[in-house]
Amino acid sequence: MLKSKKNIIIIVITLVALVVINIISSYVYQRVDLTQDKRYTLSNEALKTVESVDSPLIIDVFLEGEFPSEFRRLRDETQQLLEEFSVSNSHVKFQFINPLADEKTRDQNIQQLAQRGLQPFQVNIKENGKTSQEVIIPWALASYNEQTVIVPLIKNKIGATDQELVNGSIQNLEYIFAEAFKKLVTPKQKKIAVLRGNGQLKDVYVADFLKKMSEHYFLAPFTLDSVSSNPEKTLKDIENYDLIISAKPSERFSEEEKYVLDQYTMNGGKSLWLTESIIMDRDSLLNESGRGVAIMKDLNLNDFFFKYGVRVNPVIVNDLYSAPITLAIGEGSNSQFQPLQWPYSPLAASNPNHPITTNLDPVKFDFASQIDTLKNGVDKTILLRSSKLSKLQGVPREISLEVVTQEPNPEEYNQPNQTLAVLLEGQFTSVYDKRVKPFKIQDDKTTSKDTKMIVIADGDVIKNEVIRGQPQELGFEFLTKRKFGNKEFLENAVNYLLNDDGLINIRTKEVKLAFLDPEKIEEQKSKWQIINIVLPLVILGVFGFLFNFFRRKKYSK
């Protein structure tokens, strides 16, 4: 009787404890990220993008259905990430939709999504030694207060395996959703002036990058022509902008224009310079002779950059680690486009220790100059360099397409790691300090506020291809179908210059994923099927036999 009462008391206590635990858990909710790389812990920068959301933010994810394990991994990681956003703000809602589930409406859905920019993606499925193709829709739509933005779930990379593609995409997930939420929630504030009037690239050649920047910032063209008539007004007008971009100027800057730009910097203005000290373009070679002459280009900016701590030298960087040039080989109807080694298009290696260039694909240059850094009080960070197999060539110099037919001598490439892009930070000294000023202004400054500047020794870094009058994606080569890191590099550079580096920091987060080896799976499939299916049955049979044997032996006595 006493034992029975004790059992009842234990049961009652257990039930009461369970009820109490459930009540507490309904008020206290905690998620614990046990992964080594903390991939499910959102960064503070990502959380800030949704903290002000006060009405439903709806995310429709179309990555749903039956597809290979790698892409199922991407789907699951996407769901996990969105759950974290939803936990941080209950207004964030998401759902997974399979637009390909119904065979009757499948083609119509694909067409409608493609018209909105959500292009289908084909994946190869290898099974039993056979390869087949399946269509997936690796996109999402995020909507908030009657605005909608497209979210690409796959970070495409030409030549990458499915595992590399998915790994890079998962690495990029937090960034692309945080960027999308920022577009929807945060109003534009900062303004960028795109300099015109000194032979900069035409709009069609910088269209893709400016379109990307316009999603976050106000953009406007700005010419320095009015300097000659009203320099003070020009300076006042340009100071309304937080950043200026000069994309491949080809005409000299006057002293008056330089003084305006100098005083803009002294007042804390940020600037991005894509400039070079030579005249040479790839298009110049596409003539009957296949030759062109590279000559020095004097933009009257040498003293300008020299005072700030850099020198853009009139030399060409020749690099064996480079992007190919595509030429038509053969004659008439038998000619074929073929990519060939082209040492004048260096693929710059990035600085892994700076947020602008962390986790960045190689950045493509064309006839790049080289930068020297000089000692002064400004902090300098080298962002991009040529490879170990590079050399410098002086100008004037004849450049010929015959280079592609010649076998390079690696011993000549003994000038490694030439600087191609530099970040300058700190307090700058005026170019016109202790010099005669081109014109007088009331509040001339000789020392700047803390500010930033990036100098890139090639204007083509920002130049997108134009096909049939239409600008293409920056960093994407139409003929070779290769994609480079130009767009991400420049986007990161602008964000950093404008102190809008929260999103950049998200890019630096590394996610380490473990994938199964498909070749080993194919080779050892039968072995592991036997181990996982047949072996447990054998063990169970042996256990049953022994159990019955000893049971009979025990009770037969």
C-alpha cells in the first residue's frame, strides 16, 4: 500500500512538472545554433534590415519540388535562414511554392516567371550512370507595402560543379535576403555624382553598375563645365553629393576642376577613381592589321594623386594569370570563335583581409596601369594585385594580336603582385597647400576631415559589354560565358566608401558545408545498401535465433 502511494506521488509530481515546463516554454522561446560556423545565427547587420518592419513582409520562394540532393540542401538552408528572420520579427512571413507541380500549368508558370525576370535553371541529375536534366526555379519574391523585389537564390558561376554552385549560393543567402529587405524597408538617403565632361565612359557602358547602385542610392550626372564661369557655385553644388565616381576619364582636368575636386575631398567627400595612364583599348586591335599602339595618357592628375599618396604609372601590366580574348579563327563560313590566352587582361587577386574584397571572384582588368603607394599620413590598403607571374611594359609600345600565337617565357614574368587598386583613408592634405590657387574661395581648407578614396588603375573594370545596343551584365563575357567579380567589387567599394558597410560584413561570413562525393556514391552504392539494409536483418535474425534458443533451454528444464 505504501509503495503504491509513492508511485502515485511520483506520477503526480511528474505530471505537474511537465505542465509547469510547458507553461514556461510557451512564454520563453530560445533557439540555439550548435553549428561550428554559426550559419544559422543572423548578423546584427542582417537583423537591422527587418527590425523596423511593422506590416507583413511576404517572401514567396519558388525553390520547391523534386531535385538533386545539393539543391535540396539549398532549399533547406533557405528555409532555415527565413525562419531566423521570422523569429526576429513576426511580420516576416514566407512560403515555399512549387510552380512546376501541375503539369497542365507548368509551361505557363515558367513563361510568366521568366517574363518577370525569374529565369528557370537546368540541373543535371546523374542516376545509375545516366544523366538527365530537370528544371528548377531558384528565385524568391519579397513584397512589402506594395513593393516587390526579386531575390536570386543561386549565385551563378560558369564552370562550377553543382556542389561548388550550391556552396557559393548558401554562402550568399544571408546577404541577398538582407539586401532585398533593405531595398524594401530603408529609404534612399545618400547621393552619388557620376562625373561627366572629361571624356568619361558613356552611359551605355556603365549602365549595369549604375542600375545596381540606383537601388540603394540617388544618382545624378555632374559636369565640371561651370567651373570656368562660376567655380564657387560648382563647388557648392558638388558638396551636396556624398560620393563622386569618375569612370575612365580621357580628357585633361583643368586646374580649376582639380581645385574643386580637391576642396570636395577636404570637406569630407568620398571618391571612386577608375583611371589609367595609358591609351589602349581592346577595340583598337580589332582592325585588319590586328595591331595598335599604347601611348601615355596625361590627364593632369599626377600631382593630384601624388599628394594623396599614390602614383598611377604609365606602364602596362602583363600577366599570365589572365582572362582570354575571343578571336575568329579560320576564314569565311569555316571560321570559329575561340578563346585564347591574352596577358593584357589580368585577373586580379583580392585582399582576403578586407571586407571589400573578401570572398570575391577574380576581377578582370584590360590594359591596366600600375599603382605605387607613397609615404604620407594617409592609411593605404591594397585591394587588388596582379598574380605572381606578371611583368611591367613601358609605353609607347605596339600591341599585336599575334601575342596569342607566341609561347610566353615564364622567366620574363619576374615582377609579381603589381598593385591595381588602393583604398586611401584618413586625413588628406590639399593638393594646393602652399600653392597658388586657381581661384579664390572663402573657406579654403588645407587638411581634410576623415574621408576615403579608392583609386583603380583601369577604367574598364566598370565597363559592361554592349551587344546590339543593349548593355550586358557587368563582369559577364558574352562569348566565353565567364563571369568575373567586377560588379561585386565595385558594389562593395561604394558601400564601404559611403560607410554603408553593414551588408559588406555579411559577405565575409563563411559557411562550411560537407557534401557527399558523387563518384564514391556511385562506386560504393551496393556496398552501403547491403550494410544498411541486409546487415540489420542478419543481426536481427541472429538475435532472434539466440533469444529463442536460450529461452527454450531455460524453460525446458
